[in-house]
Amino acid sequence: MNICLLFACMTVLPVLAGRGVLAILYRKQARKFYIAEGLIVGWLVVIGLAQVAHLAAVFLGWSLRKVTVLFAACCIVVALTGVLIGLAGAKAGKGVDERPHKSLTMRSYGLITVWILLSVWQVMTIVSQESVYRVGDMTVETVESFLQTDGIYTVNPLTGRGYEAGIPFRIKILGLPTLYAMLCNLFGIATTELVWRMIPVMVLLLSYCAFWVLGKVLFDSDKEGEKRLLFMVFTALLFCVGDYAFGMDGFGLLHCGYRAVTIRNLVLIPYAFFLGLRKKWRVALPVVLAEACIAWTFYGMGMSLVVLAGMAVISRLQKKEAAGLRSVQKEA
Amino acid sequence: MGHVWNWLRDAWMGWTKYTDAGKLVVLALAVLLYLGFFAKNRGSQKKMVRYGMVAATICICPVTAAVLMFYQTRFYDYQWIWSVVPLTALIALGGTVFLTDQWNEKKEKSTWVRNAFVTLASVTVVFLCGNLGESSVDVAQAREDRVAAQVVLEEVRARYGEDLCLWAPAEILEYARLEGNMELYYGRNMWDAALDAYSYETYSPEQKRLYQWMETLDDWDIQISIKEIQSNLEHAFADGVDCVLLPTEMSDWLQETETKESLPEYLGEICDCEVTELTDFYLMKKR
């Protein structure tokens, strides 16, 4: 029951919040956004809210329960605001997707079936729980210590004893374990259950959303629906066979989906590519900030910033190239 | 100068290691060549391919890779600089472009059998470059280890509660902090050095020595004495430990054969602790 509620909240609330944020950022183009994109942006908002709660606990000494209430209240307010903005957009005729729905071919059904089968296999691998790779990671211990002490980093998660020398400040300000602890608190789910099972499944879903929107922009013609499906099948296949070494995308998703680097590599960075290709730079800042909130970065500048900068440079060069070609054609 | 040299060496060795286990990176490079020089790319695809080529070159070239490693901080190893290369997206893009080109019904040679063969061959290439269906994590062993540790930890909790400091072999301590609030004499970072990055905490030479001793207790070729056990237990109890788990196997390596049978009672007497025999461990609680 709690697990169903958790998944309902982890999908519905972020979608509502995400659609609201996108509607604010891109008023005129609000109908061009997909639910998948709304979910990703909603999760960026959730990460941001969790970070606020985390910093309140670290710097103001608030208890975990207190910041959980704060986090839950903020999530609900943001989601409601998203609903109101969405309703206002719908009234104004902006929020309605008017694209025609094409009927699927037999080959499309086949591709969808293969994609679903691969995804089901991935979910089964994740929920088996024993396929977790724990070397160099102490997320569960950290979350459990937060829950047991009702505070953030009051004891060393690995020993349960008080700190003598302390922890690096850059680790202390990362809010991902607090987000997990707050979700455990809110839904009454055991730490290992949430961190090793629920979150990786959610990250798998978010990852597919990121690759889906990326596929949409790589194969953007209405006639390329089948290509998009094939792109997703290849993505799913690569997740399955790419788990041979730590650091590969498949390994991250199947064996440590709860880690910040997995979220970064499989959700934030593919989404950053989508933003770069679509030139939607306004959402770029939340992506960079989300990475800075969850992963150790170079003073807040992470890998998604490099990706976005790289895409911006390539876009600029391509634009110049196109302009040069046009002027040559004109001259000819 | 030494630092710069180290960065460069790590960058070069990292590439060698990264391509050692599987060949998806190599496949991605092949896909980039195919998309860049043989396939027709439009707008977004062209941009993605160009970006991929530049990013992959940066990650392969030791000098630029070292710069990127410096940027991503020492917290991460070489493989993480490949985060900036969209390996999965590029291979998926290449596979999609290649297959849809092959499936094109307008092509003269396009037949059902040929399409099926090309599809199968493409999937096989992906499998050959990946894990070939073998999981990189030994799921059965992991389950067995965790269940075994949980059974022992439950027994400790049932007898003495959570409010204690435990010293036990790594196979037990590995899972002791996953639930509950039991304190440990030392944590997982004693044997997983990567975890040291998360705190400034260090262990005393005495704790390190006791860890080494504890981990040798299930070796088959050691010889231990009662005096040694007594001395180490006293050290641990004096250092704040309340409960100790020693593998029952260790009684086989005792030099004093006469004490083997009555070891639990004997240890209880000389160390002033309560000794209980669990399935594979002696559980000792300081009185």
C-alpha cells in the first residue's frame, strides 16, 4: 500500500510541478512539452526542495522530522501551483496537445513488446535487491543513521559513533541522502527497500523519460515514430548488456540506481543533451543546480554544465556554418 | 610537476582499463565513424554526432582527459569523465539509423530474410561488446552473505538489544549498519578504502591491528593461543567494545588442545565476559 502511494506521489506530484515550471518558463510553447519532460523537471524541483530541507537541517540544526514536514508541505504547494498554472494554461488553450495520434504498425507493436520485455527484466533485476553494488557507497547506512538519530550527520554512518574529525563540507551539503530519509519517513518504508528497490526503479523510469525525449528530438518528424521506438529498444538493450563494469550506464541502472552519479549520467545528462539540441536553455540552470545538489562537483560546476556548454558551442558553430553556406549559395 | 605526471598517467591507464572489460566504448567509436562519414544525418543528429566526436576525442587523449579529470575532482576515477560522452544515446542512434536504412522497403535488396539477418547481426554485435548475458554481480553469493549476517545480527539484537558496540569479522560488520542503531568498533571503510573520501575519520593503529587479527581467524594455516585471544579481547573491551563475535572455527587453530572443548567457558572466565555459542560464532558480552 505504502509502495503504491510512494510511486503515485513520486510520479504524479513531480509531473504536476514540472508542467507548472515548464509553463512558467515557456509560456507560448507550453503545449510542446511532454509528460516525460514534466516528470524530469518535476524531479529537479523535488531535488531542489529536498536540498532546501537538507540545508535547513545542516545549518539550523532542525530535526529530520521537522524538515520532512517542511519538504512535504513545499512539495504539495508546488504541485498545487503547477495544477493551477496548468488549468490557467488549458483555459487559455495552451495546455492542450493538439498533435494527431497515428495508428501503430505491426512492426511498432513488435518494438514496443521488445522494449517492455527488456524493461520488465530490468525491473526484476533491480527489485531482486541482491544485485546491489555497494563498494565505495554508504547511502543506506547514511539514510539509516539519519532516521535513527532524527538528525543529519550527527553520527558517523559507518560506525554509529560520534564524529571526531568530521566530514568534508562538500559531502555534508549534498542533499540526496536526506531526500531518501524524508521519503522513508513520509511513507514508512524500510531504508534498504526504498534505496535499493524503489529509487532505482524510479531512476529507471526517469532515465527512459530522458531517453524518450532525446529520441523525440533526434527523430523529430511525425513519420519517425518507428525510429523512436527502435531507439528506445536499443537503449533498453544497451542498459541490459552494458552492466559489465562499474561506471557503465547499464551497471549504474541495474546495480546502483540510487547513486548520485547514476542519476546524473542517466537522467540529468541525457536531458541536458535534449535541452542542448532543442536550445531550451532556461531549464539548463535547474539541471546544473540539481547535479550540484546531489553529486560532488567542482565548486558547483558538474558534468551537465560541460555537456550544455559543449552543445552550445556545437550549436553556435553549426549556425555559423549554415550562415556561411547560405551566403555562398546567395553569391552563387 | 609530479602531480601533472600522475594525472597524465591516470588518464592513460584509465583508458586502457576502461576498454579492458567490455567493448561498448569501442562500439560507440565505430558508430561515430559510421554516423560521421557514412550515414546521412540531419539537424539534431548531426549536432549530436559532432559533439560525440569532440567529447570522445577529449576523453581518449591523455592531456585533455587529465584536464577533465582535474575538473571532475579527485573524488571520481577516470571512467566518470566519460559521462560527457553520450555512449548509450550514440550507439542507440547509430543502431537505429543503420537498421532503418537496411529495412528501407525502397531498397532493391530488401527482403524479409535479409532484414531479419541484419537485425540479428546488429543485436549480436551489441551483445558481443557488452556482458554477453553474464551479470557482473554474483547475486546468489550476495544473498547468501547478507542472509547469513542478518541471522547472526538478529541473534545479537535479541540477546542484548541495540545499545552496544560490536566487534566482529568483516562479513558481519558489512551488513550491521543497514538497519538499526548498533555501534561498530570500526566501519566498512576499514576494508573499502573508497569510503574514506566521505569523512576525515581515521582508525588507530590498535584498531587496524585488531581488524587484521580478526580477519585471519578463519584462515586454515594460522596458529593462535588463548593468551593472544585474551589479550586482544581485553584491548577491545578497554577501547569501548561491548560485544565480540569470534568465529568458532578459530578453536581448530588453537595450540592448547586441552582447552578446545571447554573454550567458551574458559574464555568467559579469563576475559570476564558472558559467552554464548551461536551457529558459527562465539558471542561474548562484557560483564
